[in-house]
Amino acid sequence: MTDKKRTPNNEQGAGAMRLDDLDPSDNVRDLGSGGGGGGGIPILGLLLPFLFRGKMGCGSLVLIGIVGAFLLFSGGLGSLTGGGGGQRTGGSTTAGQSGAQVCNTEDRLLSCRVLASTGQVWEKIFAANGQRYQAPTLNFYQGGTRSGCGQASSAAGPFYCPADNGLYLDTTFFNELQNRFGAKGDFAEAYVIAHEVGHHIQNLTGAAQKVSQIQRSGDERAGNAASVRLELQADCYAGVWAKLSGRLEPGDIEEGLTAANAIGDDTLQRQSGGAVVPDSFTHGSSAERVRWLKRGLDTGDPARCDTFSGAL
């Protein structure tokens, strides 16, 4: 797989996380390219990014995806922003393989190292509570793929599928994160992975299943509100990992907060050319996303990530 070259951090004036000493996780797979197209209906200028999405993941402003009942009832969860970008960039030399050897580009290696770091942090948290942490699998793909939650394309952005405990990532999304969202630097990208791992935590704790039940009730407003709380908790969990990982450098926190601010529902709706409709929010406003990511970063305590009690 050949990824478009990103702007080096030292040209951005951004910090670089301390990840070089980490062995990349071998709990990764390369699914190659193909199967594209079915993860959602890409519509420009839509006001409702991720209405009842069947998976959890990132996206961009190029295409804002709406996923209907098929993905909702296929067992998937929500996502980080709403529809996504990314272009196919040629074949992968490791398609069909698994293990750390597939971490063979700059973006993949960073993702694999972040996955390894999240595993270290969450293993300790679970162990402190007498539980065993089961890590997710990171699946790289290009263009399109099939997951346990159904078909997906890179237009859907990175997502988490609870049916197979899989994180799915077309790393061309990182180009969109930098060039369209203006979210640059290693921690902005690490935040994407850590947020999806946060959804995995919610799947393990049962929070995701409770939200899915609310969404299935047919009350759209209640379903959207529950989705917002789920997404903000995943943001907070991403902050918890970053705090406890001990791998942040000066400037990293600012990178993460910039990314969180750029993908709030209100910001995306404004940039899509429509009015801001709070009742349609499924991921939270920019201010809310920044606030909950910062809470995780400030406290390093997952117990302080209870977005389901009280005001946001």
C-alpha cells in the first residue's frame, strides 16, 4: 500500500509523540483493496452526519454518509465524525497478511504503535479492576472492505465493528484529517485510533449495547442524544489513554484538541453549507468534544468519563 506522503511534523511546528521505542502491535491485518462501496450513501451537503450509523468511525467533509437500518441492525456502532474521504492509492504488498509486517508505511506504523500503546494502558486499567482486557484487531484496507458489520467503503472513514472486535482503517483518511480538517501531527492521528479503541472499551463494558437499544426504540431524538454521549465518552477514553501512556510531547495536546474541535457536529454542519441543528447531532458539538477529550487528558481516570449522567 502506498500512502500519500504527509507533511513532516517538523514542518508543521508540531510535536511528535514518543512512539519510536514501541514495537508495533502484531494484532493487525491487511485486507487489501476491493469490496468498496456499500458502507453508506455518500451525499454532499447533508445536515445529518452519521444518523444511526452501524459502525463507529471517523470521516471527512468530502462525503457525509448516512447509514440506514441495514447497518444499524447489523450489530455495528457509531463513528467519529460522519462520512469520509480518502482515495485509492494502488495495491498493497501485504494484502491478506497479518502481524506486524503489515505496518509497512509511516501512517500504518504509527497506527500499529498506537494500538500497542492502548493495549498496554487498558490492560493495566482492566487488571486493576480484576478483569482481563481483550484487545481489538486493527484491519487496514483500501477503497472498500467487508467487516462483521457489513460492507464499508473508505468514504465511511475509520470505524469500529463490535461484531468482530475490529478497527477498520484506510490510512488515506489521515490525508483528509490534515488537509481538510487542518488537524496535523502525530497525536491528531493517534486520537483517531484511540477513539475507536474507546468504542471497543464500550463494547466490552456494555455501554454500546445500551445505546443500541435506545436507537432501536425508534425515537430519533433519543437515539441521537444517546449516540452523542457514546461518542463523547470515546473521546474521553482517548484522552485517558494519552494521559496514562506517558508518550505525549509538548504540542501534542494542542494537536488533539484541534482535531476534536474540527469534527464537532456543529462545525461539520456549518461547513457542509447547512444550518446547525442540535437535535440531529450524533457526535457532539466541537466544544463538547474538546471538553471531554480534555477531561480524559486532565484526569487519566476512565471513571471520570461518565457522559451518561448529568449535563454534557
